[in-house]
Amino acid sequence: MSKGKTKAIVTGVVIALAVLFVGGNAATVVPAGHTGVVVTLGQVSQNVLSEGFHFKAPFIQNVQNVSNKIQVYEAPASAVSKDLQTVSSTIAVNYRLVSNMSAQMYQNVGTDYQTVLITPVVQECMKAATAKYTAEELITKRTAVGDEVKTELDTKLNDYGIYIEKFNIVNFDFSAEFNAAIEAKQVAEQNLIKTQTEQKQQIVIAEAEAKKKVIAANAEAEAIRAKAEAQADANKKIEESLSNKVLMYNQIEKWDGVMPKVTSGNNSSLMIDVPIEENNSYIPDNGE
């Protein structure tokens, strides 16, 4: 192979490699869920690139991919409650960076905005919310505390383009002495509820027994009244069935033959037993 031909081949390879190198630097691909921030000789452009294939000026432009996906930040947090109890908790934050704020975030904070912004703001908001509640309220009102922290996080981070999708307080932990006190209180409350329930049951039973006795007494009184009314009706019927002739007949049936000296009554007359002498008889005139 001649020297001229070899030189031409080498030149062609060099040119091809140069074209490939330049072409590789003239294109970029923004992955799904990201925004491409264009940096031209160190200057950040506010016009960001969306997902997909893009051309750029080779060697003078660089594209930084910033994630707009929902990300999770989970960390321990320590605070003091309203009643001065030390509270240790584990928190989890789901957040995302909106795409139209990606260039500003990259320019002002960089790509590690979780460490620079989210971590200190979350700790600050958690301490502020915890200080408003007693230790016991933190347990019973965990959802309310979480909602309050989420609202504060949005207030402080939305201006940076960071939005809180979800905030969870995974758990609260207190000192061993406080946990023992809470357990003792819960046991006392349960015993009180049990006692109150038993008392209510006894009251219900007593009321049922009293009601039962009242019903029985009313039934007995009603039976006596019904019996009395029946007896009165029977007596009335007997009285109505007895005529004067029947009464007189009964008296005659029961008479023992001895005339009474004095009788009284509506139809009675004075009767005097007058002795009759053997030698003198007295026969009254009809007119006497």
C-alpha cells in the first residue's frame, strides 16, 4: 500500500472519529421524570428541556438532569413536648420538585436540595409542632400533629418549587418513666370503665326487677278489682231477684212458732201478748 493511500485512510478515520465526538456532544437525552437544565459556559438557562432527545451546542453547553419524581425523605427527629418531655420520633416525607422550578433550584441550591433545604426545614417544623402539644396529646392526636407539620413544610418549601405529597409520623418514643406512667393511666382508665359498666348493668337489672314488681302488683290489683266488681254485680243481681213475697216466705219458713212481743219494720205493727183467763174471755169488737 502506497504512503499516500495510507495517509488518506488515516485522515478519514480521524475525521470520522471527530464527527462522532462532535455529534455525541451535540445531542443529549433527558430521562423520564426529569428536567434538563441547560448550562452554557457556566450560565444557567431558565429554558429547561423536557423528557426525550435534544440537540445542544457541543463543548459549550452542558445539560444537568434534575429529578421531578416523588422522592422519600426518612429520618429520626428529636424534640421537646409542651410538658417538657423528650420526644424521639421517626418521620417520612414524600416530596417532589416541580419542573418549572428546576433551573432556579439548580442555580440557587444545586442538585442536593434534600440535604440543603428539606432536612433542616423538616426538623424545624417538627420541633415547632411538637412544642404545642403535651406528650400524651402527641400520642392521641398524631394525625393532627402530622397535618400541622405538613402545612408548615408547604409554607416554607413551596417558594422553592418543592411540594409535600405526604407527611407521616412513623412513631413517637418517650422515656421509660413516661411510658410506665402512660401504661398505668391506661390501666386505671380501663378499670374505671369496667366498674362503670358493671354499675350500669346493676342499675339496669334493678330497674328491670322494680318494673317487674310494679307490673305484678298492678296485675294483682287489677285481679282484686275485677273480683270485687264481679262480687258486687252478683250481689246486685241477687238483691234485685229477691221480692217482698220471697222474703216473707223465707221468714215464715224459718219461724219457730213463737210470736215476738215487739217487732219493727216498715210493714210491722205493735203486737202485745195478752193472756187469756180461763173464766173470762175477751173477744174484741171489729170496731176496736
